[in-house]
Amino acid sequence: MTDLQKFPDRFVERIKEILPKEEWEEFFIKATEPLPKTIRVSSNGSPDPAWQLKKVSSIPEAFFIERQNRDELPLGKTLEHFSGQIYIASLSSLLAVKVLDPHPKEKIMDLAAAPGSKTTFIADLMQNTGCLVCNEPSSSRSAKLASNLDRMGVMNNVVLQNDGSILNNFIDQEFDRILLDAPCSSEGYGRKDSDFFAKMWSESKIFEAAKLQKKLIVSAFEMLRSEGIMVYSTCTSAPEENEAVVEHLLEKFPEAELLPIDLGDIPHTKGLNKFFDQEFNPQISKNVCRLWPHLQTDTWNSETFFLAKIQKKSPLSRVPPNKHLIKNTTRIYKKNQSATVLTYLAKTFGIDRDHFTKKILLERNGDVFLTTKDAAQFAAKNPHRRCGLPIMDKNKNITSQFALHYGSLATKNFITISEPEKERWLAGYDLPVSISNEEIKDGQEILVRYEDLCLGNGKVQNGGMKLKNKLDRNLVF
């Protein structure tokens, strides 16, 4: 028997109203059971052969992972994580992206994007093409999002830092797909912290979250183009944050249509017809899906999660968006300006300019970014925090992000380091070196490689006897 004392009485009452009696005990046992470690392997990723990876239902890119040295070497400090070959992510967040079904060259928005597990997966499925707008209102979380985008080499992104509930006032009906993994009462967090229900859960948080969610789902729907698709998700069981929010959208917009969701062999339940005295639209109970911690198989194990897929049948009659009257400091480079930068990279590191075909360079506050045409065009018209992958700083030195994702293509001005040197380098230390090449002077930028990976960039000092570590401090172990 499970100990119900760690769950508030009101939470227990709510779950018993949702689940059949024969599932109560198993749910309360599993609701605080730690989640298994899962990763997503990026499209260009190559996991360590020593890792024990087990496939997951319906998400080919995701795996359960076991490692013999996990205590000595945390997964977040492996080279695979450092270089963006893997992302540590929950299965439910990845599933929301699979249900969204992104395609290359589309215009997609992730309305509540931080810390980036879903956003970077969307970018991967888009093959880094088109335009991926990712919004996060919190400054600190927005910075974390940008860091993860850089680590994964995402260049088709435009990062916004706005209140998502009013973003529809400034952006038109232009997105092919929108993901709204809404801020919620976070019952799924109980599998990360077993004290969550006893110390952090409250019914008042459900009601407060639902108010915001209704504003967010309306905002998202208004920014969809005609026939565009939106996925709404939460990591909570509360019907006020799930069925009631979807019903609010359907009642407000006749143009909204719920679509069926095919989860394959992932165990789940459909939506609710009724919760206490509140009844829901039959189309909701038929089409939305719920995942539960106690519905586990050998290939699926997740927290509580809710999913709804909605299509916009026709455009809305609405007032044109009110664009901010704020000076946009983003400047798209002209062909001759881009040629100057790419020629420098080719001459300095021997990186062929063909690797940047159909890419756009833009400058914001002195920093240079690499992005796509579609992302650059959106950034030029809308206030944003940043756009693309940073490749040069204000002093026109290459960035760690450029080195990580393009340094392995270099044919000159790189140095290969040993295993002990790699450990010191990733810890942020300078390296003693001996560079005898007369063409390499103090101040010369050098790429640092270990085996087939580039681990960042440095600068030659002391007459070729020292390599100054220029690795971005966010990347230092």
C-alpha cells in the first residue's frame, strides 16, 4: 500500500474523480517514483558506444540511457552533451514535438520555449531551415534557452522575450505550427522531487494557472495561419488546466477544430466527459490524450501529461497587429559584407564558403549571427532578443559557438590536444603549447580540437608558448 500522507487530501480527491478505482493505488505509487534518464540524439549525433541505449515508443530520436560511469561523469559533462550531440529531455516534452510534426522550411513558434528541449528538437526536425520563433518572458530563462540553442547549433531561431498572452497583438496570422507547452501547476514534477505534492502543490495554483493558460491559448491560436496547427500541452492532470482551457478556445473560435492524436503504442487515456459537476464538449473527451506515470511499458515511462491538437479551419477577422515602435538594431548584411566575413573564415581557418550557402549573416549590437533567410526576415520586422547562431563578437573574433559547430571543418590554424589537456581546457584553463609556425603570431585565433570534435577557440600568447582559453564561460565544466 502507498503512503497517501505525502499527498494533500484535496489532490487525492481530485485524482479519484479522474481515474478508475482500480488504478488509484498504482498512480499514487508511481506519481513520485523517479523518472528514468532519457536523452534525445540529434540528427548529427553519435553517442558513446559504451552507453546502453534502449529505444522509446514512437520517438526514434529518444532513448532510455544507462552508463557504467554515471556517478564519476555526469551526463551533462560528457563530450556528447557539450558538443550538442545529445539533449537530456523528458519523454513527454519530446512527444509534444512529435505530435506537432514540424517540417523543413516552415514558420513555427514555440510560445513558452525555455529551457529548450522542445525548441531544439523542433529545429532538428526542421533541418535548421525556415523560421523558428521561440518566446520566453523570463530574462534568466531566456538566457538559458539561448545557451541551449547555441549548444545544439540552432541557427533558424528568433528568440523573443515577451508576455506570450499578448503577443497576438503584435504578430499576424502567419505561423504554420505553434507549440504551447503551457506554464502549469506542474504535477509531473512529482517524479523529479518526491516532496513536491506535500510542499508545493495547491489547488489555488491550478486556478491561477488556468487563467493564464486561457489567455495563452487564445494568443497562440490568433497567430496561426489558416489551416495552421497548434499543440497545447501541460504536465498536470487538472481538468481546469486541460479540458477547460481547450473548451474555452472552442467556444471562443468556431474556426478551431480538434484533431485526433495517434500515439501509437504509448499507453494513455482519452479526455474527460465530466469532472465533478463540470461537463465537457464530447469532441474534447474523444480527441485529447493523457499520459500517466502508472501507465508504463518497457518502452515508455513518463510523468503526467496532457495533449491536444488543434487546427485553424479558416482565417480570423481581426485588427492588423500593432507593431512596436521600437528601433530594431538588427542589420542584415549585404552580399559584400557577408563575403568579407566568409573570406576571413576561409583564409584564416580554411573553411570552405560552400558550407554557408543560402545562409544569412546579420549583426545585432555589434555581434554577428548566422541564420536563415526566413528567420532574418522575421527578425527585421519584429523586436527580438537575438536571431541565429552567434559566430563573431563585437571585436570580430570568432565565438565558441562557431568553433564548436564549424571548427571540425577547418584545414588550418587548429591544434589537437591530448586527453589530460582536454580536461584542463574544458575546465576553463589556458594551455601551455609550443607553436613553431612562423606565420602564427601572438593574438592569432586558434581552434582547439580533440579527436574529431572541436572544443572551442583560443588565442596564441607568449610567442607561441601559451594558448589563452576563450571558451564561453557558459560552456566551462
